[in-house]
Amino acid sequence: MEGLRSLPSIDKLLQQSRSDSLISIFGRPLVVRALREILNTIRLEYHPSTAKAIPSDNSILDQAESLLFKYTQTSLKPVINATGVVLHTNLGRALLSKEAMDAMLSVGGNYSTLEFDPTTGKRGSRLVHAEDILRTLLGVEAALVVNNNASAVLLVLSALAYRRKVIIPRSQLVEIGGGFRVPDVMKQSGAKLVEIGTTNQVHLSDYQEALQEPTAIVMRAHRSNFQIIGFTSEPTIREIIDTTHQAGVLFMDDLGSGALLNTDHYGLAHEPTVQESLEDGADLVCFSGDKLLGGPQAGIIVGKKNLIARIQKHPLARAVRADKFCLAALSATLLHYLKDEAEEKIPTWQMISVKEEALKSRVEGWIKIIGQGEIMKGTSTIGGGSLPGETLDTWLLGLEGNNPDQFLDRLRSQEPAIIGRIENDMILLDPRTVPMEQEKYFLDGLLKSLQKK
Ligand SMILES: *Cc1c(COP(=O)(O)O)cnc(C)c1O
């Protein structure tokens, strides 16, 4: 064991001046931990017969430094989304407006009125914050904001349909992705699922027949991420709601995306809006905060006051409640709608409404800077469980190479990572989803990826 005896001690390594600078960046305990781990590995791997030299102090400190960077790396960090998928679920769905981000920062770094009423000096309720704006904006009696839309649906069913029947057409027993399956959520809530109709057809008489039995809720789950085409039919939502109400039963609409603006104004198919559901008479409407609404992750339940009051009292409501960041960002996002400035201020709607000409000139600018690639016509998609099959015309930067997969890897290895796509062996980068503030980093990363060839 002659060799191992020359291994420096942790104390000796800590006395080196390089350790001082590591300690100032990472703190002493973590530096000690890194050194211990490196020394242990050297001991374990050492074998006299291989006569491998014991590394120098400097080399041990090098290894410790890389280990320290590894320890302190966070895995959740910004990326550049050049895929053209506006609400990319894996990349975090909606981007927040500047106002919404400011609102989050402000409640994060300061005490707030989260559950405090400054007029009385007494305890207040966190439920009021976004609720007031939702009431004004949508004309609803009441609103409740929870963690996400999946929990909103689970909560409503648990509170109002436990051990009771819930009617839903077979064509709506959907899986949204990420494990949200409507039938499973119903089972979890304790509701009894009553399937009606067939995969492609459901008639008003199917509802009427099922409503002969005592029922808690008739539910609609929006087909957010697929279409059924061909020999299909279903009654209008108003017909269904009227039939439901005639039987004295509640109607709940799980809209998923919950658009507040009309998507058909932007060359897209019509995504059912929250306002339409309410106008048609839905007693409760549930939708996500971070899909087409363009806000933070949230589940929003709006509708009748007596129902929301019952939902709020259910123990699950506490378990899935919204946090202060969500409430702050959601309120700021909803204010954009109230002030009729959603299209200008909310990134999701900026991306949807941006003019093709603007996209074209951005790609032209990119080509000038990187000195290669071609401008191509293509399509962007909405994604995130909204408007399945719908696309927006866009302009793309197309890059040819003999190994597109490898180039995509190189783009992803940049800081921040650039996420693109491949079609017909070409790398395609879509300016629609690259915010102007990120353009500099995008071009830097792109240039670096091209040089490394
Ligand atoms: C997206 C979606 C959900 C789940 O919403 P989250 O906010 O992601 O939890 C539920 N129902 C429908 C119809 C959806 O489209």
C-alpha cells in the first residue's frame, strides 16, 4: 500500500489556495464532501499491480471542481423552444407575461395579503384573489383556483358526485397525457361512471335514458388532443345542458384548455371558450391556467356559488389549493383579458397572432447572421392539449447536414439548450416560439453548434 500512503489528506488539500476559491463559491462542507468522494474513488480503484500513479494534488482539485459543478447544477432551467409548438407540455407550456412574472416576484420577495385582509386587519382568504377578477371577467357567481385542471376535475367529482352517478359519452373517455385518464379520475373520486353512446355517436336519447336513474352530474370532457371524424354525431352542448337541467341534474364542462379568446380569429379551428360554456348554461366549468389562457399552472373552476361553496369545503380542496405564486401570476394574466390587452401582452397569444411577414423577416435575419441555411414555408402547432390537428402557417430556418440527429444533439448541448425538430432529414427551427429576448442566445448557440462540426 506504498502508493496510497502518498495520497494527500483532505486537510492538506483544503490548505491549498485553490481550495479557498472553491470554498468561497461552494461553501466548505460541499468542498469537503467532493474531496472525500474523489479520494474514496482513488482508494477504491487503486491496485498495486496496475501501478497507477496517485494523481497530483492539482488533478484531485480539478476533479473536485468538476464534481462541485455537477453537485450544484440544477436540472430545471430555461431552454429555447424552436419547435414551433406554442404550448409545449414538456417545455413548460405557457410563458408568462412580464406583468405576471413581476407579480410572482413581488409576492415571493415580500410578505403579502395572501390570507390577510388589510382593511380589517383580520385573517382573510386566499380564495378571493383571482376570484374577484374571474367574477368580473366572466360574470360568474363564484370561482375557485386549484393546483391544476386535473385536480379541479377530481375535486369537483369528489365533492359533488361521491358514490353517485356521473354520465359521460364513450367518445369523451379520454386520456389527456401524463396519465390523466377521465375514467381513472372518476374512479378515484368515488363517482360511478355511466358510459353512454358509442365511440363515434351519442344521441340526446342516450342522455335521456341514462337520466332516468338518479344522477349527480352530466359531464363533458373536451377532446383536447384528438379528433374523431367520419360518421360521428353528438347533440349540441346547449341541448345536452337543457336535457340535463330538465332532469334536475348538474352539468359540468371540463374544457381543458379553456380559451377566453376566439381561436377562429387567428386562422385556427374553434376551440370552445369558457364564455360559451357558461352562456349555454353549464353549472361548473373547469379549465387549465397554463394552456390557451397563457398563465401559470392552475386549475380554474367557475360557476354557481352554492356549488363552489360545497367544493371549497371538501378536504381535497385544501390538498390541491393554489399557492401564492400561482394566484399572483393568474390574477395578472386575467387582468390582461379584463383590459382587452391579452393579444399584445400574453406570450401565448403573441405567438399565435404574430404575422407571417414578421416570422419571415426573422428567419431572413438569422440566415444573414449565420451565413447559411434556407428559408422554408412550414407549420407551427398549438400543442398542450389544445386544437388537435390545427396548424398555423409559419416560416422556418432549414439546415441541411449529413447527420441531422447529431446536430440536434449539439443544439441541445448549448446553454441554454436549443430544441428543434427534424423533417425529411432537415433541421427545422421555428421563430414563432423563440421570444425576441432569447434571440441573442439562440443565435449564439446556433453559431457554436455550426462551428463545432
Ligand atoms: C389538459 C386537460 C386536463 C388536465 O389539465 P392540467 O391543467 O394539465 O392538469 C384535463 N382535462 C382536459 C380536457 C384537458 O385538456
